[in-house]
Amino acid sequence: MSLPSSATIIEVGPRDGLQNEVKTLEPDVRVELIERLASSGLRKIEAGSFVSPKWVPQMNHTDIVLTQLHRQDGIQFRLNNSPTEVDSAALPLSYTVLTPNLQGFESAVQYKADEVAIFGAASESFSKKNINCSIDESLKRFESVMSAAKRSNIPVRGYVSTVIGCPYEGDIEPSAVAQVAKTLFDMGCYEISLGDTIGVGTPKRFQSMLDAVLKEVPVNRIAVHCHNTYGQALANIYASLEMGIDKIDSAIAGLGGCPYAKGASGNIATEDVVYMLSGMGIETGIDLSSLVSTSQWICNILDRQNQSKVTMAIQ
Ligand code: HMG
Ligand code: MG
């Protein structure tokens, strides 16, 4: 299959990136991060999670973040209190939040999230550790979120975690991934994001997993979500592009990880994905130099090492 001519990047840094950080950021800093990312041309940004603050304290105050974000048409965001015109050419700006249950979904509606994401797993043990229920129980829980979302006309994205390996169970069968992906898609998720939560995938294994999933879900409804623990994420993304996938999750500065996946490190850095795609002539609509400056800014605030090779090379 020929490579796509354009790709959509889903920025997960303000959610996946910050949920695993030692330092919890104040809502105003999270808002500035999101607005800087939007100003780089990213149109799909995960802004936070409505999960239990006892489980993930870093995502507490997602309500304040959503309230403070600037979302007017034409002037979609504001940095340092000066309104900035944005090129609203392609997609409208969309802010997603994670909602594990109806309680989270109701908060998402109250605080006007543009879309929500439910998150399941292909591994029983990870499901229990992450959302305190079995895969079947989680799918039942998601049904009530889906019905409420249909009534409110809110798009729902579905995650499948541990699509290659699980920190508690080891290798995961592609058929297990395909089954959960199909169930989420049949339930009404408009897109399924396949998460290599602990970054153990390699290109051939990624393609075998995708082979199984693509028998159940159309290729244009699939995104890949690669953590870079073993440095394989770009190779896995390339292998996915070869199979026609054109939706890629990534996080600024390679921030990220899941507090309930032992050993998981950050997502692939958004800068590194944009650099690779641009070098291959695949259009993203994202300004790399603006991403690099946001990447440096957030790493200074978090007082942590930048995980983006591209930012380290050109800063
Ligand atoms: P539980 O303890 O089984 O839930 O947790 P519960 O219904 O018994 O409620 C317990 C308490 O949580 C109650 O409060 C509820 O009100 C509260 P209390 O009475 O004790 O004060 N609660 C909530 N509070 C706020 N928002 C809510 C909510 N629901 C219940 N929505 C639960 C079950 C799902 C809530 C919990 O396990 C949880 O919050 N888990 C979230 C874990 C998480 O966010 N993990 C990271 C995201 S997933 C990920 O990173 C992977 C991904 O990136 C893809 C990949 O890399 O593969 C997406
Ligand atoms: Mg993740």
C-alpha cells in the first residue's frame, strides 16, 4: 500500500504526558501548554481526564482547564493575554478528555469537552490495575457512556491499551486486540487508538497486530499510540503508515506514561513524528519550530530531560 499524503496528529501531552509526572502542574500552566500546542497547528489535543483524583492526582482540575481554554471561532486561543488569529483552514480545534465512566462523562459535558475517550485494554490484568475492573465489565461501563454520548451528540474515541505487551501478562495475542477494538467500534467509537502502552512493539509485531485489527475495523478509523520505552516508536509508526494508518498519537517532548503500567515511559515525541513525516513529504499542518519552543518551555517547567531527539538536535 502507498504511504498517505497527509496525516493527523493527536497530541496527548497535556493528558498522557502530564499524568505520569512527579510534579503536578497548576491548571493555568496546563492551559498555556494546550494553547501553545494549538498555536503550532495541532487540531486534536487531549486536554485532561475526568478520572478519580485519588487514582491520578495530576489530572485533577481538568474542569478548570476546560473552563479557562479559549475556544472562540477565529480566535481559538490566546497566549500572554494577546489574542492571536489562527489559520482555521483544515480541522476545527477539538479538545478531548478521558472518561472511564458515566461520572466522568457527565463532567465532560458540563465543562464542554468537544469529544471524550473511553479506555479499555486487551489485557485483563492491565484493565484491573488501570480502571479496577475486568475487560467485560469495562465494556459494559462504556455502553452507558456511549448511550449518553449519542444523546449529547459527542464523538467518542476508544482506546485499546497493551496491544503488544502487558507489564503483568507479557505478550498479547493480536486476536485479543482485534476483539476489543471491534467491540468498541461496533459500540459507536468513531476512532480506535491502539496503544503500545509499555513500548515493547517492533515493526513486524505491530503489523501482525494491525493485520488482525484491520479485519474488524476500517483502516481510516484506526490510530496508533506508541510509547517509546524501547526506542521503537518511530519504526512502529512507519510500519503502520505502510499499512495505510494516517492517525498518530504523540506527546510534546516525549512526555508520558501510565501510572498503572510499570516501566512505561513517554509517548513518542510530537516533534520527532512531525520531523519524520515532513521528511517523507507527508503533510501535517504543524509548525515544527513552534513545537520545539513549547517542548523546551514545558521541560523547563517540569525540570526534566527532554525526550525529543529533534528538539535536542535543533535547540
Ligand atoms: P473505583 O475505585 O473502582 O471507582 O475506580 P468507584 O466507582 O468505586 O469510585 C471510587 C471513588 O472514585 C469515588 O469517590 C468516586 O466518586 C470517584 P469517593 O467516594 O471514594 O470519594 N470516581 C470519580 N471521580 C472523578 N471522576 C470520575 C470518577 N469515577 C469514580 N470519573 C475508576 C474506578 C475508573 C474511577 C478509577 O480506576 C480511575 O479513575 N482510573 C483511571 C486510571 C487512569 O486514568 N489511567 C491513565 C489513563 S489510561 C492510559 O494512560 C493508557 C492510554 O494512554 C493508552 C495507552 O498508552 O495504551 C490511554
Ligand atoms: Mg498512553
